[in-house]
Amino acid sequence: MDRDSRIRLSTTASLRREAFGALVYSYKDRRLLFIDQRLLPYLTSDGTRTVGEIADSLAAEGNIPGSRLEKTMALLEGLRRKGVLDEL
Amino acid sequence: MNYDLLRLGLSAPICLTWEMTYACNLRCIHCLSSSGRRAPGELDTDEARRLIDEWARMKVFYINVGGGEPMTRPDFFDLMEYAIRNGIGIKFSTNGTLIDRKAADWIVSTDYLDVQVSLDGASADVNDVIRGAGSYARARHAMDLLAERGFRFKINSVVTRRAFDQLDCLFDMARNYGAELRLTRLRPSGRAKEVWNALRLTQAQNRSLYAWLQDHPDVLTGDSFFHLSALGQPLDGMNMCGAGRIVCCVDPVGDVYACPFVLVPEFKAGNVRDSSFAEIWHDSPLFVHLRQWQVGGTCQECPAYTKCHGGCMAVKYFTETPLDDPDPECVFKSDSDAVLTALPLPTPRSIRAQKSPVLIG
């Protein structure tokens, strides 16, 4: 996964917003994940913006420092490997 | 796992148990819901569908379906398929007696459906004393049918003093079936109140069980034994009482309780015929209270408090232990603190003949 990747929540997963961010449930392997709110803009993406565009927009709003992108990408890659996210 | 993330409650339950019916063709002596006879005024099919619709709107991910024996409901298959079509996974618990070839085919062909078959011993002489004559053979038959079809089911076993020495046998049985083993704590709820002191584990067995679970990390517990986490490395799971926070139970007539192990008026939050499930979940005084409450008393001064958070409310309630006191099976209690008996156990009734439910399609 890189800045140009476009991602979307898998059709076999469901996301429910909570005070801390969200819960994501993978129907395929029955896994329940606790998602921090900082990842929400990525997990709720409809795939029209790239990961980099989302990150830049968050940084511009002051919501997340640009230096977090590398760590964020690693987390998103982990979710993709778990089948929670699809790369388009 | 961050305790505070869960203690204050969630927008919808994670572990929602729906006891669909109290009708059952067995009379297990430890039944937590004292099941056997169908309750008058069970939610009908339309009411059940409307409840499922609401859970779907709330984004409940899955429901634990039980009873009684859920497969005794004539609309069982219809309701399970309806829930799945609406995005809700199903995990249902069954005694297996009503799983014939047709039902097994349906189970295998239905996505997002998990099944656990109840068995409380690795041999008929141990199991049937608790669950009734012939129940072991019928459960094994159900498992054989599912295993023949390559279906990965769970074996769910309530751990009792009688069956404690069979844990390895149960583990092997599950492995031979390609199944998962799930162990559940015996709580003095329902009919189990009468036999708890005769069937509960000794403290030595509790310590052994903790070590056994650490050696068998693939065995599921559904957070049943979080009181044992005080012994050392916490067991996998939430390690807290989830009643009203992440857990609740809807009974056959639509009463909503904080937990399936305390089906008593004091822990009833409302009824779905009077209020929406969402209103009850979010705003009932009982659930609001539980989300603010923590076990107090001496537990809060215990160095192990963050591992067990004072233990199980249901066990305390039915042993008339104040909720701020330690769990009656707190790992730091000795057997001399407990009342262990070897009373003769009641004899469960034999399996009642039951017409198979109608399989739609």
C-alpha cells in the first residue's frame, strides 16, 4: 500500500462508529477489531480519494500530523491483510 | 484490551443473546434459563422480524441464539435466514437432538452461521447425568452429521466437577472432529442454583483449569472464566462483567436483561413490546447505572483488580453475595470458604419426542 492506493471497507466487513472510533467486524473470520478514530477517515473512504489525499487533507485541517502517515499506512496494510480493507 | 473503552457501554451490544424460546426437549439439571416449557406469549414471527430489523439498523454484528432449544421453534430457519439477509451473523447453540441430515445440509449451506453443540462430558455416563439419558448419543450424532459435511462447529461444554477430568478427552474429541472446543463456567443460574454446590469446581480445580487454558490457547471461553485471570497472565477476552455494557439478553417474551445469566426482575431493563430495543439499550435506568458502576469494596484494593474487576455479577447474585464483594469463587478464597457438597443429583427427564421444525426452501 502506498500514497496512491485507494481503499474501501471490504464487503464482508461492517463498521459501527463508537465514542473511541469504531468497531469493525469481519464476517468472513468472525474477527472483531477496535479502531481508533484517527483511522476512521480511511476506513469510511468510498475509494474516490487516495490514501495520500486523505492524509494530506487531515494534515491541512490540523487533525493529524503528516509524520504519522508511515505508521498509518502500516496499520492500513495490516487491515488489508486481515481482509477488512480492499485495495481498489 | 482497554477496560475503559468498554465499561461505559457501546452504541449497540457486542454479545447479544436472544433466548428465542424456553421450549426444550431436554431438562438439563443445570439449565441457566430453567427451560422446558414454552412461555406463553412468545414473540411471534412478525415481532421477531421487527426486532431483527431494529438490530440491523443498530448495526448489531451478530447475535447468539439460544433458548431452551431454539430449533424447536417452527420459524427457526426462517428467522435465522432473515437475520443473515439483513446483515446479522448467527451463532446458535443447540443440544443437537434436532439436527438431522436436512438440517445439517442447511447449516452447511448457510453463510455467516456458527453452531455450537452442547455436551457436558466426553462420555455418556458423565454427560447424561446432567443432560438426560440419550442426550450424549444424540449430540454426537449431530456432530457426526456436521463433520461429515466438513462443517467446523463448536462443542460447548459447561465445566463441572464431574467432567473436570475429561477436559483432555473433550479437547481431543473436538480436534478429531475438526471442531473448536468452547468451555463455559457453571453459574448458579436457573436450575443450576440447586446443583451448583454439587457440581462447581474446587478451588484446586479452578487453578488447574487456569493452567490448562493457558496451555490450550485455542480453546474458547467466551470470557466465562475471567475471574481466574487474577491468577496471573489474563486470559483472552474482555476480563470484565459486560452486563449492560457490551452484553444483554432478550428472552422469549421480549424482556431485555443485562445478562443471560441473571434473568431476574432486578436485572430486567425493559420489554421490546413496550419500548424499542434501542431505547432500552441506550436509556434504560438499569443499563445507565451499570455503565457507571464498578465493583467496589475490598476488590478495588486488590492488586489483581484490573485482571478480573471483581468477577461475575450473576454468581454473586444467586449466592446472595453483595455485588461489591469478591466473586464467590475468587481465586484468593480457599475451599473452606465455599460450601461444596456431594449431594445426589436430580435425574433429568429423558428427551421428549419433538417434531422437526419446518425447513423453508
